[in-house]
Amino acid sequence: MKASSALELLRRYLASAYEVRLRCGLPTIRMLAAILPAMGLLGTVSGMIKTFDVVNLFGTGNARGMADGISQALITTMAGLVTALSGLYFSANLDARAEKELERFKRRLHIR
């Protein structure tokens, strides 16, 4: 094996190892962003169950009790969606930053 091809192989290995390090947390962020709307939906369901329990016990005359369950449902839905959208934004931002850093690293190693 020529020294130049061994050097090129080493450069590619270093770039590959660096890319793995740069992107190691991104799948976790993407997975959490995908799960968060479902968690919000779970809160929505529990809030609606709470509302139906109030209706079952007191009828529709207890507006305060119904509002509490509806409030829980809406807040958890909103929280799930907002956090999921934030996670997608940060995931995309971190991915773009990792790509720029990887290109900068490859330029330093003189990889085409």
C-alpha cells in the first residue's frame, strides 16, 4: 500500500469518526420530538376523562369542574405540540451546524 493511499484512508477514517461524534445526539432529539405529540395526546385524553367524570358525577351544571378537565386537555396538547416543534427546529439547526463543521474539518484534512 502506498503511503499516499494509507494517508487518504486515515483521513477518511478521521472524518467518519468525527461525523459520528458530531451527530451522536441527533437521533435521540428526533425521537423525542416524534414522541412528544403523543404525550400531549395522552394528557388530552386524561383531561377529557376528568371532564367526563365531572359530568357523570355532577351533570353539566358544574362548569368549574368541567373547565378544569378541559384546561388540562388543552394545556397538555399545546405543550406537546410546542415542544415537538421546538425539537424539530433544534434538530434541524444542529444537523446543519454539524454538516458545516464536518465540511470545515474535511477541508482541514484536505479531503475532497
